[in-house]
Amino acid sequence: MSLRVALTRVCISRPRGFQKSISNFHRLASTASGSVAKYLSSLKSDIHNKDVIHRDYPLLTWEVARSQHLSRDSLLDREELDSMLEALAMSALSEDLLRMEQILSDMINVYNLPPTPETHSVIIRALIQRATFQTVKHWLEQMPKKAGGVKPTLNHYHTVLEAGPQFCSFKNMMQLVRDMRQSGCEASDDTFKLLAHARWLTTTRVSRIPLPADFSSIFQYMRDTGIPYNPAVADMLYAMYLDKHRIRYADEVIVLYNQIYADLLSPESLWENGWLLRFSAAVKEKGVTSGLKLLPRYLEEGGQPSTRLLGVFMQRISRFSHLCSLREKLDVEPSQEQWSMILLQYIKNGSVPDIVECYTRIRSEGVTPTAYAVSRLIQSILASPSEDSIDTAMKIFTDFTAELPQHCDLLPRESQRSLADLFSTLLQELSEVSQEKYADTKQLILREAEIRRISLQNASAYLTAISMNSARSEADAMEVYRESKHVLDEAGYLAVLDTLSRISWSDRLEPKVPTVALYFEVVKDMKAARFSVTAAVYLIILRSLGQLAGRTTRSVGFFHLRPIVLSVTRQTHDLITLDSSVTPTSSLWNALLDNYRRLESFPDALRVWDTMYVSRVFDRTSVNIILRTCREAGGVDMARQIKTKLEKSGFGFDNYNWKAWIACLCDAGRMNDALRDMCTAVKNPDPEMARIILGRLDPDVKPRVMDAIQKHQPRLHDALVREMNTNV
């Protein structure tokens, strides 16, 4: 028998059970495909509902990850992923931000659609609408560390500055421009135009036209950071003053700008500015070598290298050795800011050993990096905490604090903020490791902050929440809170409430429903401390109850909690109704409405919807939730009544509302009504809407439905045909 025949027989002969294994494989693959279709349909029909995202997206991704045969192209596209990120960012709670991190990672590993600068633009625009300035700022700072490694662009910063007057204070915007430079993103004339315009708008909030002196800090900062003389910003303000018929102010703002740049307006200064522009253009276009080629002629004509000239080259310097080489060629000592910029470059792009080596070499130069740079350094070192990394971080921290003044509260406020961020960063990173082992270390940090007079209220609040998370019961967590509540600010109270709402059903403990009495004991303390109790207080507990309600559906170990969750939800509903100090928002009502939907309490959901409708406090998400509630309860007639009332009140459905309505009709078996509404009532139906109908039809009926779509919605028909041809 030949070797070829023998091998053929080996390949043909199969072990016993092989056919059964193949059968099981196909069965599992079929089940996975069905689950993927289910989760996809749910997500796409309510892509802007963050609770749906939290519920279905992890399950979808898990199914996709384990089903290697599935085509990633037929799943979520970039627009849909962006929509989910936008919906989560519009809420911006801690769980939402964590889910966003997961989606960014999955865009690379699962869907083959790496995040782009535009992805982050979508997120930043949404964060601006609902989050705090610090949340947006933190997102910008952390972008390079997030999946995809996208660095913030000038456009990202400009997006924040454009929204600034409605979103944050002028002080925040000024700090953002400073942070831009520290992150290696150089401001342009447009940056300062936006900043000056924001100063104008924030001043007019108090019903007065800004004085020229109000812009002094902007002009001074432009000058101090080496921005060459360019009257574009002053000219813009001149025109704005003229528009308000403030001719004297228009003249004065030009004079002020020229006074601040007075030493640069001499022939020598103008000559210097011209050279700086030439150096900058050369470095920007062709790199440091190109810029240095201009140096001999610059020196021949009498030029004197300075830190300003060195700063021009910093846009292309990323290595310690490169800065040292440039220092020798220019014979100029880099400033603390410039050394820190090099360290920040290593933090963004280097390994931990390289980062620590860079820090050590900078210290050997007799320079202490800025608090901001040291804070980022410690974050990098503790990204993967171990005993060695913690020892290294603490050594750097001790080395840095040894050179601080005794009373840091006398430093400029910007410096105080940077120091507070540094101390808070170290505390936050240490919270990820065993608390018992490093309790003394945390106390040492807090004691150092107290000695140096560095305000750490936020860090103390964070430590309180971490200690509560480590407690073995709600009662133990409350003991931790009661011992620490005197250090809490408003944000600290909210962090405690968020922790308390989730600790009873955390994975460490046997699941229980949050104790309302304990939760509102903290709310009572918050009021006593004269902090405003807003809708956010109720929203935190409702979202926790909503997540718990979801678990009672998916997990057998949580099912017995379902009636108790419903009872606590009703209690919270009553408290919202009785609390005259709180004005419920659409987000608050939406959370309550969706909780009743999850708990299958149709009458309670209708009661909430009636309140929302009468008070006119609802949005498009509210409409989708109530329509979905009716659909799941089999109440299509009630859904039609709700739709009719909305239309009579002037509320117009968008495509997401129409999808919810059509899904409601389809689930009730009213396919003709669904097809008629899509073909005649919807202005621009999309293929996803059509698939809701087509997916529920028998194959022999689909051609007639496609004919109807072609007759009434030809564009939709063409899109569906193209889609079908692509899938084939």
C-alpha cells in the first residue's frame, strides 16, 4: 500500500462520535447566530438608549467573540458604534464611561473599526452637553491611553472652547488652553480667538460689555508662551466693540495689546519675531534639522538663542537626548516646562522603564518636573500595580514633595490645583491594590497633604467610597461613611450614594436590594450639609435598581429579588413625587419608566407616562420606552392611543420613534398597519426600519411587500436591493 493511499485512508476514517461533534458544532453555531441577531435587533432598534446598550451590548460582543465564523461586516457599523458612544457620553456616569472604554477596545478587537479622531469628537460633543468640565478635560488627557491611542487634536480642544460659555467658566477654558500646551498640542491664533470670544460671552452674562482690561490675561498669556505678535485677536475684539458702538473701547483694546507686546514692537523685536516665524515654519514642515540650518545665519545677523527659540523646536522634540543635543547647539538651558514636556512625551509613547529613566535623568540635571508631569508619571507606573511599582511611585512622590514649600496654599491657584491632582492621582491608583496592606501609605499621603496645606476633599471622598466598597455589608459601609462624612463635598456625597446603591448586590456579597432608609440617610446628611439635592440623587438609585432589575431577568441567583426591587422602585417613585425641592427631569422620569418596564409592571409604567405627558417633561427616549413597554405588555391599543395624543400635541416622530412603533405593530401581528405607516407616514425610512417588518414575514410574502415599498418608498427599495446584493 502506497504512502498516499495510507494517508488518504487515515484522513477518511473518523473516530467514533465525530459526526456527533460536527452536529454539536453546527448546533452551537446556529444558536450563537440566533443570539447575535437577537441582540443586534434590540440594540439597533433602540441604539440611543443607554440601558439597552448596557444590557445587550456586552452579550452581543461575547457571542461575536466566541463565534469566529461570523462576518464582522454584517454587525455594527461605525455610525452605530458612534451612536452608542454618544448615548453613553450624554449620561457620563461612571458605569457609562467604563462601557465606553469597552466599546473603544472592541472597535479594534471585535469589529475591525479602530477609533478615529472623529470618534472622540462625537464623544466630546456629547460629554459637553451632560458632563462636567473635569470629565471632558479628563477624557482629553486620557485619549492617548485609550484603545486606539488617538491623540487629542486642535479641533478637539476648539470644540470644548466653542461650547465653553454655555458649559464652563472662563477660568476653566483658560486652564484648558494651558493644558493643551502641556499635552504637546500648540495653540493657534484661532485658539485665542475662541478664548477671547468666550471671555466676551461670559462677561456679558452679567449684563455688561467687557472692559478691555478683561482681556489682559489672554494677551499676557499669548506673549508669555511665545506666541509671535499678531493682532488678529485684538482686531476681532475691535470689530466686536464697534458692533456695540463702543468706539473708545475698540481703540483701547488695540492699545492694550500693543502695550503688552511693547518690547516686541521695536525693530529688533520685530526682527526677532520674523526669525521665530521662520524657525517655526521650517521645524513644522521638515523637522529640527531643517530649523537648525537657519541657525548660522540667525547668529550672523545678531540673533541671541533663548528659551523662546528652544520652545519653537519643542513641537518636534520627543527624546531626552534630542533636547540635550539641542541645548548644546543653542547654548540655552531648557525651562522646567520644556523638561516636563519631554517627560510627558515618554509617558505617552514609552515603556515604564524608559519613563522612569527619563525622570531620573531630568532630576540629575537639577530640575524637578511640574506636578502635572509627575502625576501622569505615577499613573503610568501604577497602571500595572505591583510591590516594585508602588515602591517606585512612592519614591518619586517623596522626592517631589521634599522640594515643596511648607505652605502650598500660598502658591498660585493653578499650582495648588496641580498639586491636588497629583496627591489625588496617587491615592486613586493605590486604591486599586490591597487596602489593608497600603493603609499606612494612604495615611502618609493624607498627612503630607495636611502638613503642606493642600486641599484634598475630593481625594478624601474617593477614599471614603473605596473603603465603603471594601466593606462586608451595607451596615459596615455606612460606618465608614459616618466616620468620613465631614470631609465630603457635593461630588463626594454623590460618589458615596453611587457606592451605597450598588454595594448590596456586588459580586462579593450575597445579593440584596439596596436599603432605601440607609440611602436616604445619606441624602438627609447631604441636605444638612447645605448641599443641593437634585434629580441626580434619585437618578443614582433608580439606575442601580434598573441594573438590578436586569439581573433578576438574566440570573437565577437574582430572580427572587424581583418583587422587592419593584417595591423599592415604587417607594422611590413616591419619594420623588413628594419631594418639592426636586424638579424631575426627563432623564429621571425615563429611568423610572424603564425600571417599571424591566420589572414588567405595566400599570406603574402608564402612571409615570401620564405624569410625564401632563407635565410635558419627556423626550424621544421617553416615547421609545413607553412604546416598548406597551409592545412587551401586548398593549398595542394603548400604544396607539399614546401615539395619537402625541401627534395631536404636535410631537413629531423621528426614525427611532417610528422603529419602536413599527416593532410594536409587528409584535402584535399587525403587519399591514406597520407596512402602511412605513410607506406613507414616515418621511425617510431606513433599511433597518424595513428589516423590522421583513424579518417577521414568510418568504413567499416578501416579494409583494418589496413591491409596495418600491411603489411608495423607491429610495428605500433601492437601498434594500443594494444591501441584499452586497450580502450575496
